[in-house]
Amino acid sequence: MKPLNKRMCGGSSALYPPGVNLREELPRDRKIVRDVHMGAFGDHGTVVADLVDALRDTIATCNGLSLVAEHAGQVIGHIMFTRSVLDAPRRLVEVQVLSPLAVTPEYQKQGVGSALINEGIKTVAERQAPLVFLEGDPGYYARFGFLPGGDHGFRKPSLRIPDAAFQVIRLPRYESWMTGTLVYSEPFWRHDAVGLREPHA
């Protein structure tokens, strides 16, 4: 992995896969990042893009992460890690939620998403996050070290999240007493981006 310029709070960028540059999102990227999500999520794209716009406003210095992947100067992928809390018996614990992740269709299945996930986890671990949660396909995310949350002392924030989809990765700052219920930040609820809704009749 070839390091590029280090950014605020100790994060680093990298070149992988070949020709793909990973870096933190800049203000000028906002429109293209929205387009990436619109293209990747199809009919659900507007909801996801609106969620990204809302979550972006919650990212404070060293508390959350918005990464883009570039190829030939064009943004082709995006990932967000944002603050939520774990309602643990001892106290509330600040944790990170990985959501959303998107890669433009023509660059999917080429390692771009994997690069964004790996770099994002590495960066939030360096920033002292103890845990990262997500909702997603366990067949995909298990390769990065994510485990079923319900099997490891964690409760999902909504019954509408399938048990298998609720996943967690424990980072070096994790301590064994950090168990309990994940509480999503407000934008996830405002944009109805938690779990699965039953289809309309």
C-alpha cells in the first residue's frame, strides 16, 4: 500500500487497487458523491443520497469519516463512517456505523468497495473507535472481520433489521464490558434508513 498525503487526525490515503486513489471527501466532491449513490442504488438512490447529505453534517473533526475513491481524477466510490452510541451497562459508548457504501456500476466487483472498507476501518481504529456496526450482507462483510452482532452481546436498534444483517467488528479500543443496544444517530431515522419496510399491498 503506497501512502499519500496524511490528513487531519492521523488518517492516511493509499493507492489500491492499481490506479485507484483513496482520500477524504472534500467540499467539491459533494455533487459527484451524490451521483455515485444515485447510480449505485437505483430506485433507492434518492433516499441514500439524502442520507449522505444529512450524515455529512454530523461529522466533526476526528469523529466520523467520509472517504472517496478516485480513478483518473473521477470519483467512483464513496463510504461513510458516522457516530452513533452503544447503550452499554456502564455508560454510553461512542461507536461508528459504516453506512452507506457505494461504487459506480462500471467499477463494481473490481476491489474498490473492499479498498474503501479496509481503509475506513483502519482509519477509524487509529482514531480510537472501539466498534463499527453495519447493516449488510454477511456473505460480503465477513471477509473484513465483521461478525453477527447478536451473537456477541449487541442488540440491534430496530426489529426490522434482519439478525444476519446486523454486524459488528471489534477494534483494538474495544473492552469486554462494551455490550448493549446500538442507538443510531437521528438522520438514519429521519430518512427512514433503518432496517427493511414491508412492501405496500
